[in-house]
Amino acid sequence: TNPPFSLKDDFLKRAYELGKPFAFLLPITALEGIKRGALYRKYGIEVLVLDKRINFMPEKKGAWFNVSWFCWQLLPEKLMFHEVIRDE
């Protein structure tokens, strides 16, 4: 899911509490933070890093930041990189 970025800590905490695999589309800066860091250390995290910024709002020019998939118990490796291929 793509939670509101302002609520990412709450979503991550609840997802870990439920104990089921999850995938959240979050800014790459979601790796930072004291609360999130504590959750990642306690439970673990898997991150699929995209090599390009994705513009989800085509009416606006360009994307401001990179997003990545923050997962738990889904990916085969803790850190993965993915090449985004766009149709021109």
C-alpha cells in the first residue's frame, strides 16, 4: 500500500504488530528516523530501491523524491535494486 507519508511510523508499527508480510511504497528517506530505526532493528526490513524517480502525478512536471518498496517477509534479499523501464 501507499500510506500517507506523515503516518508512515504508525503504519509500520501496526504492520509489524499484525505479523503478516507487508509492502509499503515510501520515500527512500523512510530509512531514517529513531522510531523507524528501532522497528527495523527489532523486526528487520527489506527494501527494493528503484533507480528512477516515479512521477505519480503526470499533470505536474517531475517527481520531487525517490520512493522505494519497504517490505517485510516478501523479498528474497534484504536490499535489492530495480531498474525502472518506461515505455517512451
